[in-house]
Amino acid sequence: MRLLTRTFRPAARIGARPFSTDHLKRTATYEDHVALGGKLVDFAGYAMPVQYVAKDSKHSLSIIESTKWTREHASLFDVSHMCSVIWRGKDAVRFVEKVTVADVAGLPGGRGVLSGICK
């Protein structure tokens, strides 16, 4: 059985405009991040917000203010861009079913799922 992971890409690609995120992959919440004034950066090949900077938006907080708010309330973190892992081999499905809480055997072909790996 082999474990394959994707490597991180540099923040800029040759031929792309400086600070452009046009060449990056987008998560399902990309449009929401843009509409809320998200400052997007390259994170593992995805356009992800690191801060919200829209004027007159309740979401426009400094990084310290955002951290304090999260500690006092709650925040949502989009994990759809994280940890691309591909398990291959004869017993891959059985192994992943054993160590996660995901229904891997029930997934349609070519689909993935997010799950924790249990101890």
C-alpha cells in the first residue's frame, strides 16, 4: 500500500500577474469569500482568504481581532483545500475504513471525503 500526497506550490507562478489568484483552484466557498472582502492568497494551490478587508463589513477585523473573536465565539474554517491524500493498493479501502470514520467503500468513483484518522 502506498500513500501519495500533493506538494505545496510556490506562491507565484511564472507568467501570472503578481498577487493574482486567477491561476489558483477555488473551493465551493470562493464566491462567498470574495463577496465578503476576503484577501485571497495561494494556499496549497487554492485561493484562500487570510483576512477580510471590505470597508463597512462586520467581517473586517485585524488578524489579532479575528483571533480574539474566534476565541470568544466561533469561526468556520474551510478545509476543502487541505490534505489531498490518495491511498492505493489492494487493501487501501479496507485500511482507510478501519482508521477513519468515513464511509470510503460507499463513495462513488472519483470522489473523496474529509475525515479524521482515529488513533
